[in-house]
Amino acid sequence: MPSAYICPYCNYSVQTANPLPVGRPVKCPHCSILYLAGASGAVGSAPPLPPEPILDVEAAPAESLSTVEAASTSGNEGRSPPRSWLAACVNRVGEMELKQVLVSSGVCMLMGLGLFMFAWQEWRVSADTSKAPLAVDLGKLESAPSSENNHLQIGPHSACYFATVYSYKTKRRDRRKRPDADTSVSYCYYPIISSTHPYVQEIEKLETQYGSLDQVPDEVAFPPMPSFSVLVKTKRFKTIGAIPDESLRAEPGVQGLVINRISSLSSEEQKLIKDDFPDIDFNKVLILEDGRTPSSGLFSICLVFAGLPFVLLGIWLIGLGILSRVRPGA
């Protein structure tokens, strides 16, 4: 008598010529799954699973225990144990060499201190200074070289370009090469004198007598330059060749900031200027930076706040470096 047995997994019906004993395993020709035959026409059931072996912890070898532990933690793969962000930072810094920690913290602190110094200089040179320049007569500055306002607008004057002292830049491969007209200039200094200066008056007498300075005979000595009161620092001339080659040139005026509070001439620059002005007293000379204007107090405060994070970061790195090396197990 034909009988049909239905697979419990795919519902495929298996036809047999004779009925099978209940509980006999049947392999489904459709899904190849074994199941137990039930009554004819009824859905079969899955075979029972074999019982799981019970592990005797006391009798099991160490290899078996390690296998069980590995299986129990397999679900946590890729996840590290929870820890605080401070511990993570300490571990990260601890992985760095001490030299790397010191260099990193040093760079951060130098950047912060550099901003602090720049803010201090801007505040110092701009304190008690008006936003609009104070118009002054150079002749009065020569008689009394001082000014309460550092922001000055000096009127017509004579620029002594023959006494220009400049700082130039060369490439590494051209350091042994002598500077020429195309050499870049970082900045330069040149004195200025008023039209009432004794030197200008003597020069005007020679021009009136001989028609021009080029016509002055060689046996006639030019008057010596006694001193000056204002030294202009400028970046207008980009190359040595751009510096005027005239001894004196009449200029309509110059505006800038007196920077004696934050800057001074180097010993080499002073020596070069003394070659032309042996009696000069640099304590009585005002250094006027051409085109510079005073900064606001808010700008100085912003510079301080900009440098503070760098200093704190440098201190933080040093602290983490010490903590990572003194903690237990380090």
C-alpha cells in the first residue's frame, strides 16, 4: 500500500510502496535532510540531537580548559576592555620614546611662548599710542629726540642713503658668493635729517657755489656729518639694487612707529653706522619703523589666548610622559 511522508524542512512529499515503521530515518531527496518517519501523510519530525558531553573540570587537562575559555570569549573579539581616556593617553604617550615626548612638548611650548612674546611686544610698543599718527617737525626732534607718542608722521626731510645699513638673504648654495644688485634684502636702516640740519646747510652752500655736487673739486673737503636723531627701518627695498644710490635725497615724509622699546641695533649694525658717524650716541636716536601702525589691546589679548593652548599642551605632554614611566608595571 503506497504511503507518503512529508519532510518537516521543505514540505516535500516522499512516496513509498509500503508504509515505513514509525521513527525510521528518512532522507529527503529534495533537501537531503534526515527526518523521522511518522504516520503516513503526516509531517515527520527532526531526529533528536545527541546529548552534549559533560566536561569534568577537575579531570579535564589544561588544554581543554583553555579551549573552553577561548570559546567563551570568542564573542568579544575586536572589543578592548573598557578604560578611561586618561589611561589611553598615558598608554599612548608611554609607547613614545622619551626624546619624542620632550621634542613634541618643547615645540608646543616654544610656539606658545613665541606668541606670548609677540603679544607682549605689540602691547608695549602700542601702549599710550594714538591710532592716528602725530605730525612732528624733524628739526624739533633733532633738538629734543623724544616723543610721548610712538606713532609719528615726519614731514619733509633728507634721506641719507649713503649711510644705509641692510640685512640681506642668500641661499645655502650661494653663501660664499658676494652679494650683488639682485640679492634679496630683509630690511635696511638709513638716517634722515631735517632741512635745518648743519650738514644740509653746508651741502647747499657747496651746490650754490659750484652749481652741483658733481662739480665740487676734489681738493675741496665735504663737511663731516656730526650726528642724526632719527633712523628709519624699512622693508620697501626688496633688493640691494633697489636702494637709492644718491647720497642725499629729498623725501616728502615718512610715517611709522618708534620701536626703541622692543628693538635695537645689533653690534655689527652699530659698528657699520659708526664708520660714517663716529660721534653718534645711539641712546639718543629714535628708530622709526616705516609704515608700521599700533596694534589694539584686543589683538594682544587674542595672541595670548592663541598661545595658551600650546603651552598647556606642552605641559600636558610632559606630565603624561612622566606618569607613563612611573605607573606600576611600566
